[in-house]
Amino acid sequence: MSDALTVVQCPTCQQPVVWGEVSPHRPFCSKRCQLVDLGEWASEEKAIPGAPDVSDDDLWSEEQHN
């Protein structure tokens, strides 16, 4: 079994992070970087591309107009 450590870059600040128990916030280097990333998702600065969301209300509204 290999004792080599896996090291990744923090997605927020690019600092090296050991992927293991010694890094409780992995893949982030710290709680701060984790919260910065969460804030970017919450404010919709980051998003996963995809089809627009169509809610039941949108469908109901279209049916009322047809």
C-alpha cells in the first residue's frame, strides 16, 4: 500500500490541500474558503448549466392562457 498523499488545490484560493483526515474542510483549505464558495453559489455567481426550470405554476399559467 502506498503512503503517498493526494494533494489538491483549494477551489477558492488555489492553496495546496492534503486530501485526508488532516484537512476537515477538503477540498477547501479552510472554513473561510468553504463559506466564500457557498456564498458564490447562494448569490448565483456560480451555476451548473442546464435547461431552464419549469415549475408547476408556469405550466398552470400556460394552460389558463390557452
